[in-house]
Amino acid sequence: MQTLGNIELLKLPKTAFLCSRTVPASVVLKCYDWAIAQREKGMCVISGFHSQIEKEVLHYLLKGSQPIIVALARGLKEKLEPEFEQQMEQGRLIIVSPFEKSVKRVSTATAHTRNKMMIEIADNIVVGFASAGGNLEKLLRETDKTIQEIR
């Protein structure tokens, strides 16, 4: 695993947040509420923060001071997003990737590998929404970990 940032964060109890790209409107606010609750509790969250809802969850998490782990479905980037730089300087953010820097594009296969890595290293799994028959649902069926769905 490739890393950039505070590697000590990987030793913390971690909750993986996963969500399909398409979510029903009824789930959106519940995901926001969940993110705010995690922020207020100071819980370490790991996610790809790739789908729109995951990006919005990240928006809420970045307003706090709890640890955040960003898992990429590609190799590490050369240049950080501005919102990550300050968090990294504060030691509350790490970016991880199961891929070498030569992997430049996200694909269904790399997203699957990234999600699998997150599930393996997380202590808890929370799913905002998994589309019936979708890739995320299939992956979740393969794990023996307990999965909490946001309702």
C-alpha cells in the first residue's frame, strides 16, 4: 500500500464509508447526518470519496478535526487538492492507494480493488446505499464483516 500523510492514522479504529454512484434522494440527508455524527464523535473515516455522495460526506468531515483516510482507486497523485494540504499539515489526513503511481486512471477494476482494500483494513463498514445487482453490492456479499446500512 502506498501512502502520503500521517501513517499513524492507519493504527486507529476506522470506519469505511461506501456508497453507490446513484442513490435515492431519501438516503442523501441520512448520509450527511451520518457524516456530521462521525465528525462530532471524532471518528476516523476511510473512503474513496469518489462518488458524488462520498464527496459530500468528505465536505462535512473536512469541517471537523477528526482523522480522515482517503483511499484512491489509482496511484498517488503528484499534486494534492488544496483542501487536503492543510489537513495533512495538521496530521489528520492520509491518502492511501493499493496502486503504484503509474496507475493514472480510475476504472471499475481499480475501484473494486480500492474498495476491497478499504473493507480489509476497516474495523467497521457503513454503506450509504448499494444499488441492487451493482458492483458494490456484489463486493459486500463477499465480506464476512458486519455491514451497517444508513437508514
